[in-house]
Amino acid sequence: MKKASLFVLALFLSFSFMVGSASAATELDAKIEKVMGVRYLAAGTTPKGFDCSGFTRYIFAQFDIDLSHSSRTQAITGEKVAKSDLRAGDLVFFETGGAGISHVGIYVGDGYFIHSASSSGVTKNKLSEKYYAKRYVTARRIMSDKAYATIATEKEEKPVVKKDNTDKPKVDQEEPQSNDDDQDTVPVVDQEES
């Protein structure tokens, strides 16, 4: 019974992660979420399967940013960035095979990066996890500030403003709910002149 319960919980959590794609905060998040869970494939560069540099190349190609299909070559692209200055969209590099840079991922903020791992495909990990912390080598910024603002920052939601027949701006609000005293309730609204 415990195993069945754990299986159902794991299934639920994996589906709820996938459902999150409808609410991607940035364009970069949306592109990444579409391929989360895609299997690892040596030399893979498509949603049928990715290796690490094939994954980063595929994601950034969608924003007209051309990367080579090599983590070592990607590690000399763009400008070097300190680990403490990472921002979403920066590439992070690791030495996993003992012969220099051999793995790359995309930093997504809050200490996390997305990469195509040979053991699990496209997945999310923390840079601070022991395995990755020990193997971290460097990071590179491949997006200009303008591209970063467009691709990797959250879009501000603007309030819905309607005009009534008096041509004065009117902010959409819910109707006030009546209370039990049968008294009229009037919402207080601060209006600033623009």
C-alpha cells in the first residue's frame, strides 16, 4: 500500500510540474518547460533527445543566438561572469569527466540550472548540490542586456483600465459584498491625477 501511495504521489507531482508550463514567467522559461524531461541522447540536438550542449544550443537558437554543439566551445563564447553575478540565461559549466569542461547548463535563477543529464535527460538541479558544486568551473553570459530584458525577465502585468461613458478611467473591481446589517458598503478608492 505504501508503494502504491508513493507512486500516485510521484505521478501527481510530475504532472503538476508539467502543468506549470502554462504559467511560464519568461520566454526562456516557456521554451525550457516545453522540453523538460526529454531524454538524454548522445549528440542529440532535438526534442527527440539532447546531450548537454545540444540542449543549450536548441534553446538559444529559438532566440536567434547561435551556439556551437560543444560545451568546451560554448565555454569561450560571450563574456565570463562570476558565480555570484549569475542571472537567468547565463551558461554554467562543469568538469564531469576529468578532462576539462565537459558539461553545460542554463542558469535559471535562485541557484538552479537546467541541463540535459546523461542519467535523467533535461532536468533541474541546484548549483549547490554536492556533485555540481565540486565540479563547477565557470559561467558565461551570452545574452546582451537588451536580449536578457526581452527573453529572461518577467513581464509586468498592467491593470485593466476601462473607460465609462464619462470618459474617466475606471479600474475593474469586484462588486462589494453586502454585510448582514443591510447597510450599504462603499469601497474607498484613492485616485491620483495623472
